[in-house]
Amino acid sequence: MPGHRHALVIKKQQIENNLIGLFAAVMDAMDQAVSCLAGGDKAICKAIIEHDVEINNTRYLVEEECLTAIALHQLVADDLQGVVAATRIAGELERIGDYASDIASIIMQMTDTDLSEVGIADLLKISSLCANMMDEILAAYREKNAERAITAAKIDDEIDAEHAKLIEKLFSTMQSRPDIVPDASRMLWISHILERYGDHLTNIAEQVVFITEARVVELG
């Protein structure tokens, strides 16, 4: 049934376009959140929090399109893999969007502590690793390239290592500087969020492998 197949191709393209749009929205939210950390612009923080509802709505749109594809079209294995993986990826991206909102909320609670004393340089390094990992995984998804996804997932090990180093550094700092404990604790929480960001990106990388090679892998 050529007409039926054509309709499915169009639906799959809609799903992919909206999913790539969700990638872009989440990447932008995280980039802005990190920029707020460095610049302290609380108006942008508020905008990030307000924009989270749009990220959530895009996730629901992708899921609805996937359910429609399953309900209305006779999906063969390759089609079904892509649609199922899209729902999973949308969920992971929506959670990352929540993290951007969480970071913005934390920044709005920050005081006037000199951020160089509470690990801002280390935190920006972790953020840069996360951004690089996101770029590579998005490229892997676009290309349907399992090897690129697997390679990108390895960046999470670097994120974990930098997170562990920052924990040790800030615990030591807080012992000698009780006055900065509140903001140092907030920086630790942001670092934990970025570490979880890497975990969710690893989950997305696993879905790229599932789409392209029809196998379930544990990359974390």
C-alpha cells in the first residue's frame, strides 16, 4: 500500500523533526542556565523556569505522534524501533530540561559569594563536557551512527571524575570557610545536576544504538 507507507514516512519525519527541536530547546535552556551561573542574570533564570512548560509540551507532542504512528500504521521492526526509541529519548530530554530549570532556581538563591571561591571554574568545565557530549549525541542521532553514540557516552566518565574532584574540593573549602557553606552547597547541587545530565545523555546514546542496531546496550 504505497499511500499507507507514504503517510508513515511523513509521520516519522514529523516525529524526528519535533524530537530534534526538543534537543535544540533543551540544549539552549542548559546553555542559558550555565550562562546565568557565570553572569548572575536572574531575569534570564526566571525565563528559563517559565520556558520549561514549552519543553514539557514538546515532549508530549512527540509521544502523541509516536502513539498515533503505532495506532494507525502497521509498523515493521525498523519503524517500531525508531518510534519506541523516540518516546524514550523525549522523556530523557524533558528531564534534562527540568535540570536547566532546577539550576536556574538554585542560581536565584545565590548570595554575593565570590564564585571563584566555590568552584565556578570547575563547574564550567563540567558543563563544557556535558555540552560536548550533547552535541555528539545529537549528531549521532541525526546520522543514526551507533559508534559515534558509543564514543560520546564515554564522556560521561570524565563528567563523573570532575564531579568527584569538585565534591572533594568544596568539602575541604567548607571546612575552613563556614561563611561560604550555603553557596558552596548550592554549587555542589548544581554539580550533581550536571552529573545526572551526563547520565541521561548516556541513556539517549543507548537509544541511538537501539535504533541503528536493534540491540539493547548498557553504556553507563
